[in-house]
Amino acid sequence: MKEKEGVLSKEDKLFKSLKDRSLLQQLDCTQYRQVYIVGDIHGCYSDLRKLLDEINFDYKNDLLVSVGDIIDRGTENIACLKLLNKSWFKMVLGNHDEAAYAGVTLGGSKYLFWQQRIGGSWFERLSKNKQKQAVKLIERFADIPLVLELNFAHHKIVVCHADYPLNYYNSKDVKHFGMRSINKILFNRSRVFSEDYTVIKGANYFVHGHTPLQSPVLKGNRFYLDTGVFNTHNLTLL
């Protein structure tokens, strides 16, 4: 696949950082009152806060999990980046988050791709001090997992941005994923646009974003939650 599509290569600093640590985070969710999973936020912080107010989100006892792509396209990107500081917030890495990280850490063509092709132009409009603040937060994407395993008392949910690359989930497999699997996690749309109702074994449900849809979709045991909030102000919560 060509670089213009945003696909990671073995030379990318982000790919190397991902391979230097675990790609997976496993979380005991029995410690929370409620766990919510939200679709792509894309810099629309006010829409997120409105949604959390509507459900009476408990910031001390609940957890919000993002499917990735918390920035770009919307206008409140720093506010969304600051979610990384919140104890009640977890996320997996999305392709926009990856592009921002590659842009600010590698520069050159990676920065231009983020700015001109994928929605990072908001960064250029910031003051120098705000840019420094944004960079420090974006650099933290290197510590965000690609796959988040949510373990409840009687079921398991796996969250990753665009797709899970296999038809069977095993945490041991994730730890050894190569570039091809990582690119599927970040970019793949073939399942959601096909008549693929595969039930992926090894977990009860899989939750994704990435592909803007008019309404959330369930195919097999795979939820797709991106409802294009940057155009519709419709943010989906599971």
C-alpha cells in the first residue's frame, strides 16, 4: 500500500515503538460502576461532554473507552488530547492519532501528510505555546495500545480502531503482531463494507470505529461506532 494511504512501514518510529512494547492492554473492568465505549471523537469535545452529561457519567466510578481518533477534523483538539490525563479515560490508537504522532516526531513527509491529507491543519493555527502543549500530549500516543481487552465478570470485549485482523482472538497472538496486522487494525474497512457477518471467536464482542456510518452497525459480534460526529454532531456510545 502507498504512503499516501497512511500505512505504517517498518521504518516508522511509531512502528518501532509499538514493537518495543506490548501492543495489548488488558483491563479488569469489575472495578468500575459502568464502562462505556465511544466512537471516534475527532476533536469534538463539546459533543462528548454533552453526551456524558446526558448519561450522568460518574467521573469517579465509571470508565470511558475510546476506539481511537480523538483528534483532527473537529476544532477542540487540545481539549480532546487532555483526555489522556484523565483517570476515567482509556483509548486505543487510531490512524489519526498515529499520523499526528508520526508528524510531530518524524517531520518531513509525515508532517505534511498529517497536515494536508488527514486533518491536522488545526495544529498550524495554534500559538507557539499551544503547539508545544499539543506536541507533549501527542507524544504520549506512543504509550497507547492498539488493542484493549476489557474483562468483565462474565464476558470479554476487545476494542481496536478499524478492525481485528484475525477470526480468533488470543492475547498471546496480539503480542506478536507484525506490520500487516497492525495496518489492518488501524486502516481496514473491508469487513464493514462487505456482507461479512463473521463471529470472531475468543471474546464476546469486538468494538471498532474508523469508518463513518449513518448509524452504528453490528455485524456478527463486531460493533462499528463511528457516526461522523465532526459532520453530524452525532457521537455514539455503547
